[in-house]
Amino acid sequence: MTDVNKTVQKWHASFKKGTDFDSWGQLVEAIDEYQILARQLQKEVQASNSSDFTEEQKVIITVCVFGVFSAAPQNAQSKEEFNLEDLKKLETIIKNILTFNKEFPFDVQPVPLRKILAPGEEENLEMEEDEDAAAGAGATDAFLQRAPGTLLPRLPSEPGMTLLTLKIEKIGLKDAGQCIDPYMTVSVKDMNGVDVNPAQDTPVASRKEDTYIHFGVDVEIQRHVEKLPKGAAIFFEFKHYKPKKRFTSTKCFAFMEMDEVKPGPIVIELYKKPTDFKRKKLHLLTKKPLFLHLHQTLHKDS
């Protein structure tokens, strides 16, 4: 078996794993598999020295990326266009990518290039801007956009246990109007900066007004408050798209510690990147009165 056949076989196995998790209702695991597959596919498309696939095959792969990444099961917006059965139509295409020559099973419109990045990957890209800019100058545009959010539903209630919903209302930034496709990545980390739950991305912000970017979106923390480890914190990374560099960058971050978890509104400070999940070297983003505005709701099943 050739290397390219092994690559395609690996893609198909990852895709099948994701749709299996999706059909079983295991959303977190399904999302992980879809995102892993989407990054693998796009990496192949963007490899300028790759000769394993023809240009026509790369176009098909790119459209598969859009289909896979847009169809994540937690994305209510994408459900208007995709469902699990539609997603499964991609299986035959991915499995037979080397010989596929039929019409695509659904319409996909060209959209601007976006790099699909794992949570936290943006931090390293800031140090590689010059290299990326040079590489991007001759890159071929692809039919890809950032997924419209990876928010998860609220966990089932348990007697005596508390669930936390965080509404991200708005963020204050002096250059708010210049941010393109702004969104938040929300994660829960222990005191050593290790993930407690899968990170969640919000959809792109709903509107911009003066020095504020408005979200108005609920994020369901994926663990009961009583089960969060001592010293844990909830992080909010503000991200936006940089068209010249053609990637998504973290602009600033904020965090909430467990003693701040209480019903009602809360305003928290913004810090300069890179995101310090261990909370050891923190530097305020600005001296201006600009903050992240949240509203907390606690759900307790008695």
C-alpha cells in the first residue's frame, strides 16, 4: 500500500469514528474527531510541496474540509444546512478520493481561506508571522471558513450538583471596530494549566458598537461546579482573523477563578497575550476601563 493510500485510509477511519460518536450522541468525542480530520485534510491542501494529490483532488479535499468542519454536531446554525445523514454522504468521497469523479452531494459556496487551528495553536503563530506571510503570498485560495462555533449543550442535571451557564455579553477594546470575525474560546484549566474540559468556541460576535464587541451567547461549562478541581479557572481567549497573515490570532484573554462563581453579572480584566494558563506572568492589556462583561447563571437540581 502506498503512502497516499495509507493517508486516505487514515482519513476515512477518523471520519467513521466521528460519525459513530455523533450517532451515539457522544458530542464531545465527535467534535474532537471532526476537528482532527478537518485539520489533517487542510494540512494536505495547504502543503505547497505536496504532489500526492492532483489540483482537482485538492479542491475536492478542501470542500470536504468545509463539509466536515461545518457539520459539527453542536452547531445549531450549520444544522440548517447539514445533518448526520448529509455528513455521511462525505464518507464515500473521502474513502474514494483518488478516484472520485461525480458531482458533490450538496452545494458548497466558495468562501475566504481560514486556517483551522487547534485550541492554543494561535499563540505560536504570532512568533511565525513573517514566515507565514512569505509562505501565504503564493498560496492557493481554498473554499474554507472558520466554523460558526463549537458550543456544547448543558450537561444533564444531577441531584445536589450545580451547573454553570456563562453568558458572554460583550468585550471592551479600543480598536473593536477593526477586529474581523471576532470570537471567544472558552476553556477550563486546572492550576497547572491542564484542560479540565474540552475548549469551546463561540460563534462570531453578533455586532460591534463603539469600543464594544457584543456576543450575547451562552456557554455551558462542561462539569458540575462541585467537581471542578481546586485552583481551577475558566479562561476566555478573544480571537480575530488577520487577513494579511491569513490566520486567526489571539488578541487578549481573561479568566475567572472559582471564588468568583456566583449568580449575576461580573466584569473581569483583560490581559496581554500569550495566554498564561498557569496565571504566573500576567500583564494588563490596557489601563483604560475596558473589560469582559459576563453574566452567570447557576442551575442546581435539589
